[in-house]
Amino acid sequence: MPFIKVQTSVPTPDRAAAEVLLKSLSSSLAKHTGKPEAYVMTAFEPDVAMTFAGTLDPVCYVEIKSVGTMQPDQTQAMSQDFCQKINAALGVATNRVYIEFADAKGYMWGWNGSTFG
């Protein structure tokens, strides 16, 4: 049920680099949320036309969603961790990364023909 999607203006890295990033994000998201990695989904969308602060410099938008309630200390730790991972993997400056955290009610998250609520 935890989900992380990375959209970036950075061109597509080679497949191996993208897979390393996705696997790193997956294991980290499981650890941060305390949920089994078997339920974690990741997505990566490179080459998105984006601006930030009025420029076309490399930028990244990240969505993190999970069933349950994320606490302020948890989102702070995730922001630091994921900004660093994205900077290392894609070269996007951490001050050009926005992260949206969203809690989902279990009944609003479907899987395997049912919901988590």
C-alpha cells in the first residue's frame, strides 16, 4: 500500500540506474512506514516537462502515499532520505525537489479485488 512516484525533468537514465533507484526507494519506503516491502509500489517518470522557480533546471516532484497516518517526524525523515537519494541518483539539487505526502484511508485503497479498509 505505500506508494512512491518520482517525476523528473531529468532525461531517462540507463535502465540499470533506474532500477537501482526504484529498488532503493522501495526498501527505504518500507522501512520508513514500517510496512512490508511486499506491498510497496514505486514508479519513475523521467523526461517530464517541468519548471520550478521559473527555470528549466533539473527538478523533481515526488508523491508518497500510504494507508494510515504519517507523523511529522516520519515525513521529515523521509524528506531528508529521499531528497538525498534523488540527488545522488539523478543529480537534482535537494532544493529543487518537492515531496507530497498523503495519508489514505484503508477503504480508499484497493488491492486484489478488495480494499485495505
